[in-house]
Amino acid sequence: QIQIEDDRTGIDVQTLKRAFSDNLFYALGKFPEIATKNDFYMALAYTVRDRLLRRWLNSQETYLKQDVKIVCYFSAEYLIGPQLGKNLINLAIVEQVRQAVEECGLNLDDLIEQEEEPGLGNGGLGRLAACYMDSMATLNIPAIGYGIRYEFGIFDQEICEGWQVEITDKWLRYGNPWEIPRTEATVEVGLGGYTESFYDENNRYRVRWLPDRTVKGVPYDTPILGYKTNTANTLRLWKAEAPESFNFQAFNVGDYYGAVNEKTYSENITKVLYPNDEPIQGKQLRLEQQFFFVSCSLQDMIRLHLATQENLDNFGELFAAQLNDTHPSIGVAELMRLLMDVHDYEWEQAWEITQKTFAYTNHTLLPEALEKWSLGLFGSLLPRHLEIIYEINRRFLHEIRTHYPNDVSKLSNFSLIDETGEKYVRMAHLACVGSHAINGVADLHTQLLKQDVLRGFYELFPEKFTNKTNGVTPRRWIVLSNPELTELITSKIGDNWITHLEELQQLEPFADDPNFRNAWRQMKQQVKTRLARRIEKRCGITVDPNYSLFDIHVKRIHEYKRQHLNVLHIITLYNRIKKNPNIDIVPRTFIFGGKAAPSYFMAKLIIKLINSVGEVVNNDPDVRGRLKVVFIPDYNVTNSQPVYPAADLSEQISTAGKEASGTGNMKFSLNGALTIGTLDGANVEIRQQVGEENFFLFGLKAEEVSQMKSQGYNPWEFYSSNEALREVIDQISSGLFSPEESNLFKPLVDSLLYHDEYMLLADYQSYIDCQDRVSEAFRDWDNWTRMSILNTARMGIFSSDRAIREYCQDIWNVQAVPVKLED
Ligand code: 26V
């Protein structure tokens, strides 16, 4: 039989070459001679996309025909990162494509670097959603990711004179080859207006919502292909558009600008991602975003459902909707409205369907981060939903009264409405009552949820609560980011670990093999050299990958994450050198990266402090290059990929009880970094896994933090009783690092000395002592390498595949559905 390779699907080198130049000509309209690097990237992206489409369409068809249960992941944020490299890996065509491109005189890595990533999220929560989409596809779990297609994602960060400067993220500037608009699936969403009651033809009391404006939601679909499987799920992101391009009434009376203005107004809803990690109370546009994408998505699900089902009775059997934090929790009220007002269901049955459909993941313990909306704002934007929430609350508080007959304080504690001052809707309470399952994202986090933030709900419905410790995808965070490590592991244990990460365990015996240790150390050196080159190019700072310990702290800048505690350590080492320039010290390269919310003054000042300290330390001849401080600008998925593999030491030093889980901690340790960390979030479980002798622990425990706080913590005591600490603080406040403006860091110093909300001073000595142990350990390269190997070998359970299997079993009750490749 003759095999004919189709130009759109064939994967041998010759076919790929032909397809690539075809796309350059027909899709980009260019000859190779005049094509830009971006043209070549686009042509290659289309070539790869062609090879996804059969799997994607077959997956969708399979789901539709087989009435399978589908996971709908509701998330206001996705940080999927660049798609080209990932898709090549999942299609298993990296080498053919590399060769095809090379035969055209191009370099694959250069083209991969051309891609501008969609930065449609802030940090951990958005990246988790992306890892989960990858794992669901890889495990053949039918899934749709619903979210918002922000025109401007998270801002790009530049550093000017040590300060963060925000630049608009125009990620769609050169087009996005990975998405396909599905205008035929457009839906309409109402906003504002009022409600009225009436009796329908069966004389039933009904309510209808008469919105005063409507917006169209247009879905843009991106295929999410699993690793070496035929499953390609959909990431469906909604763009807001005006119902008509012109308000003809305004247009006809000559109000051209008014007409165009309305279009702008509607389209504003999906213009920009809110860059705050903090809740944005009182921002009407933010509530509009949340409602908009949730309503679009629920309408979409209902339409899909009714394509094969008679009615919505079994909606909750065919969909599992996961709320990624409270951002989409308005969905509880919106599904109730759709079921009752549009599809004629009675309250009781609608409520049963709703609870069965939704489950809620909490991602933070910080009290200031719990979302609430003032009644005024909520009622004017979503009058019908406010009525529904009142009714949910009325019924819920009735249950509370029966459950706690003699305790009126319970009513105000549980109420969906906060009435302690100005009145608010509490979104976490809505999510809890409207869901059949509630989960935290690490063991400690879930415990603290049960004891603290959601204590009442836990007492009331203990059976709803479960823990689902976060995980990360090994495809992006090992295979794609660290080819050197991938090759080394595979040379010993084969490549099954890529989808069964527990198999990394098989590396353990090699930790005692001198040859393997050597190979491991060489590999690390190579990867560190790769990062050193980038740093040289990007920041103009020379760092030493051979003898210097790479100590890396990358994540959003936040006081609770304590980047400034790290800085206190740097200055402490600097002082030791200044006092004794010939001191025998382990050389270190301190690498930072992360964005500060534009309105978060203290976080921006921390960035400035890092750069100012770097300026002094990097240029002091006494230091002789033994300490280097680097701030990598514009930390995002793309820029993070070369960072995790190059770390010797991973900084996970949040105040215990504040970091829900962390996922960067997992990426580092999987790549063989040792962790210095507090007992916070998933650090606790990482330490259990890798063994306490392979983890650098310091600091107060969560319990001790709250204890010390309740006993009246006084940071000044630590300052005055610790000479080294006092010196460091005094240097910062005296302007040693800001000679041009000696008071520059005063707000930071004052905050530490007089409040120290995050207890840096209490943890300072413990941190310094622990860092000294790190340095001593690093002197013994061979043993360090052994610990590094054991970290990787024991981190398998932090795969997002494991996490997704747990969600499937314990929360979603969904099964894998194999997809066939043939048409
Ligand atoms: C909210 C706020 C508001 C006040 C200022 C500080 C702050 C910091 C974080 C947040 C929560 C945003 C939600 C979020 O991104 N949570 C992250 O979710 C990750 C995935 O579960 C988890 O690994 C991180 O620990 C958690 O911070």
C-alpha cells in the first residue's frame, strides 16, 4: 500500500518543509527572501496548527456523540505560555521540525523565541489553570477551559534606574496563529436594568430581568493538545463586542460619536486584565468581566447540552464546573437564573442541579483577598442576581437557625451578606453554599481553611471539604524547559516518567553512583551557563556559572513572599566581606524576578531596593565578584523557563500560613534545586517527600506566627537585640544603597521596625543561620549533587497529572474518553 503524506498532516521532514514554505507563501504572503523572523515563526505555527486540527475536531465530535461528562474549568486567568515548543513536544515532532527548519537555513530555537506569550493572568492561579488544561488533555479527560480573552494581558515590565516601569502588553499586535474565532457561537449577555414579576400562561409566579444594555460574547478557541495522545481540548476565551457596530438610532440623529462610544463601552469589558493580585473592590468593570465570561460560558454549556439532551435535568451529570477561586462564583446565581427564568425550572430542582454542577477551589488565606461586592454596585449591575442571592441566603439562614437554634451570632457569620458596616455580598460564601465540593490547594492550606477562614462551613458541611495539593506539568516544566535534564533522566530510566512522574523514583539508586553524579553536575553546569549567557545579554551583568551558587527567588513581588528578607541576607554577607575582605565565603549569584502590582507601592520599593543593593554589591571591588545580584526584568512564563533548571537553591520563604501552596517551589525542586523554605503551603509536603535532610528549613511555623501576633509582636525587640540585623537595617535607612536620596527606603524600614506584618525580623536570625548551613553544604559538591538528585527523584507526586486524577475521582466524577485519529 502506498502511503501518501498529506501536506497538512504529514510529519516527515520533506513534507514538513513543503508545508512550511506553503504556509509562508499562502498564509503570510511572503517569499523567503523578504520574510521576517516573525513571518517564519507564523508559517511554522500554522504548519503545526494544521497537525493539531484532526485531533481537535475528532475530540469535539467524540464528546458530542458519546454524551460524556465534560469538565468546565472556570477561570478569569490563564497563563498558557508560548504554544509552539509545547505543541511540537506533545505532537512528538520536535526533531523532524528542527531538521526541516534547518534545511531552510533557519534555527528552530530562534523561531520558538519569536512567540509572544498570552499573559492572560497574574501568577500562580493562572498558571495552575494552564497546567491543569495540559494534564486533562494528556489524561484524555474531556474538558473546556472557559475564560476571558483580554486584549491587553499582564503588563510588560521594564526596569529603569532600578524602578519598575509598566508597558502595555500588546500581545495580539502581530496576530495569534493559535486561536480560531467561532463567531457562530456568539451569545448575548445582559447588564443593569431592573426586574419585574408576572404570571405566566400556567399562572405561575415568575420573574424576568430587563437589562438596560446587552453585550455580545464572541468565543475564541485555542486547541490544547495532550502529550502523545489524540485528545485536544478547547480553551474557549470570550471577547466582548457591541451588539451592533453602530447604535443606529444615535447615528441617525447625527450623534456619530455617541454611537461609536457605545461600541467602545461594550468592548471595554474584555480590554484589560486587572494586574492586582489583590481584590479590586468597587471596580464595576471587574464585576462586569466576571459576570460576562461566566454568563457566556454557562449559556454555551446549556446550548451544547440541549444539542443532544431533551432538557437540563441531567445537566449536572454531564458537566462538572470548577470555580478557580471566587472570581467566577457569580455563576451560582447565573445558573439559577438561567434554569428558572429562561428554562422554567422550580427553585428546588434548579438548586439541586446548580450544587451538583459547581465545585469551588480556594487559593488564598489572606483576609484582604476575599472578594466582596457592595450591594449598591451589585444590585445596579445584576439586579436579578441580587434577588436570587437574597433567596439563597434566606433558605440557607433558615437551615442555620435549625442547626444552631440558640445562636444568633451564627446568622451574621454565615450570611452571604456582610452587614457589619457597609453591606457587601460575600463571594466565598456564595461559592461554598452553591458547590458540592470545596478544596484548598495544599495540605496545610486546607487545614487552615477548615480551622480559620471557612471554619463555619466546615462545621456545617465537613463532607464537602477535600484537599487537592497543586501540581505542575512535567511536559513544560521539565521536558521543554530543561532538555539537558530530560535527556539525562531518560538515558537511565526511559521516558515513561513524562506521563508517570512517580517513576522518577527509579533515579534514587543512581544518587550513589559517582558517574551519574558527575553527569548530573555537568548537566547542571551546562544549564547554569545557558542562564548566565542570557543574564549577560539581558542585564549586562557577568555571573559565574561554575563556582557560584545560583540562589533564585522568582515570583510576584509581595511583602508576604518576603523578597526583602532575602535582601537582608545579601547585605549581611556583604558586611561580612567588608569587615574581612579575605573571608572564605561561598560565592553566590542572587537572582530575582517578578512583577509588582502597579499600585502596590511597597512592592515597587522592594524592586528598587534589590537593584540598589545590586548596584553597590556588584561594583564593590572588595567583593571581587563573589556576590552578584541580578534582577531579571519582565518575569513571565517565557522568561521563567530557563530559570528553574539553573537553580542550585530555591527561595520559598513566605511567612508561614500565608502562601496557599506555591507552584514555583515544585518546578525548582523537580529540576534538582534544593529549597530553603518555611513550613508554608506545599513546602511542607515537598519537605516530607524529599526528606528533611535534603531541605533547608527555617522560621516560625504558622501556629507560632499567630501565637506571637496574639501576644503582641514587637519587631523592635529583634532589631535592638541583634547586632548584625541592626547594622543591616541602619545601612538601608542611612542611604548606603541610595546615596542620591538617603530617605528613599524609609517607608520600608519603618514598616519593618514598627509593624512588620510579615515577621521578617522575627525570622531573620533563623534565616541567616539556615543560609550559612546552605553555604557549608554547597562546599561539598558531591553531596550537594546527591541531594539534588534525590530532590528530583522524590518529587513525582507534584505532577499536575496526579492532581487532576484526584479532582476527577473525588470531585468531578469524570472518566477518560479515548479519541480516535482516523476520520
Ligand atoms: C490575593 C492577594 C490580595 C491581597 C494582597 C496579596 C494577595 C496575594 C494573593 C492573592 C490571591 C490571588 C489568587 C492566587 O493567585 N493564589 C495563588 O494560587 C496558586 C495556585 O493555587 C498558589 O500556588 C499560590 O500560593 C496562591 O497565592
